[in-house]
Amino acid sequence: MQRKRLLYLHNGRSTTTVARLDDRFEHWGLEVDRFWAFNNEFPENLAGYDGIFLSGSPHGAYEDVPFILQEHRLIQEASRRRIPMLGVCFSSQILASALCGHDQVFRRPYCEIGNKWLSATPAAASDPIAAGIVPRAYMFVWHNDEVRADHPAMTVLAGSDQCPNQIWRYRDQPVWGIQGHPEITLAQASVWFEQNRQRMELDGGNIDHLIATADEALAAKTMLTRFAALVQSSPSVPPESVNL
């Protein structure tokens, strides 16, 4: 049986991350095609892709940067073709910006950073990837930008005490944004926190406390495995070639 193909867009300064989530998607049975979007590397078109994962980035979704503008177009084309998409952190924001308008993303007055409990909304119970977070899920969050929770095309699936839209879905499409970082394992957390100590501390984080309160966040991770399973079981996308 031919494996389903996942387009993995690296939006960070490097294609190697602590989480190595691209490798984990392969372990979960997907064929992963990696492109370094941050370096303006994109597929010529979306023909043959059964799902798309979009990673985090140091940029803001509203910035006038070539790769961000290109990624907006890719997201809009993928949505038109109903290709399943999942984005975390920056990529939750760029999904919102591309599909719901640039003003859907805003700069917060202060950073939200910490290991937090997110409360699920009633809609999460029947959601294909978010049902496992009911009634709440623990996750590390770290963001200065935020997706507004008031768009009619959005279904909010979970929020925190400081951010009402931590997890959301676009219309009835298989498109989800996650503001936090379910991809970071407990073993990876301390390494990641130390690597980003200076920046996290500038954003108000206490690294020792973050390490002490880190968790495997298993309920949150079900969103990743459920998305992989959804891509595996979804009907193949017609091989229409539309250049991006």
C-alpha cells in the first residue's frame, strides 16, 4: 500500500529542530517531503500531497517577507483543494491570516509563556483531532502574537487563562491551528528551554520553573497523532497541477 504524502514546511532558521517532528510523522506512517520555506524553498505545486504540516518561525505572520507571502498563497490553494493542514505557533497564525484575513493576527501587549492547562470548548469533543484534549490538556505555550477568537469561520477548540484561542479549526475543513507546542517531549523540553534561555527570559519565562513543571503532555500530543491518522485515511487529492 502506497503511503500518503505529507508536505512539511520548515519555517524556522534551520531545518533541524529539537522536536524532529518531521521524522516522527514518518514513524507514524507518512511519506514526508521537506521544504525549507524560510529559505524560500517550496514545491512547484501541490499535486500528490495528502496533507500539509507548517512549523513555527521567528517571524510574524503579518510581515512583508517573501516566504510569508508565498506561504499565504500556498495555504489558500491548499484550502481550495481541501488538503488537510495543521500549523503550530507561527503557523497557526499564518493559517488564520491566509484564510480569515491579516487582521486576525495581532501583537499581544505582553508574552504568554509557560506550561499551562488549556480548557477545551464543547466543540472539541466531536472534533477529529481535538477530542483527546477534553476536558483540558497541559501544554507549553510561548507567543507574542495571537489569533483573535471572534471570526465566524473559526471554531475555537481550546483556550488558556490569557489566550482564548489556543486551538482552532477553519470552517468544516480539515484545517487546524495550535498556538502552543505539543510537539516538544518531556525529554526534549529542558534542552529546548536551555537553547532558548536568553530569549525566553526576555519574554518573562523562568527557565528553572519551566523545566520543573514540564510534562509529556500526552493529551496534547494526540492532536499530532490524530492528524497523521487523518491524513493516512483521507481520500487522495486529485492530481491537479496549479503552480504556486
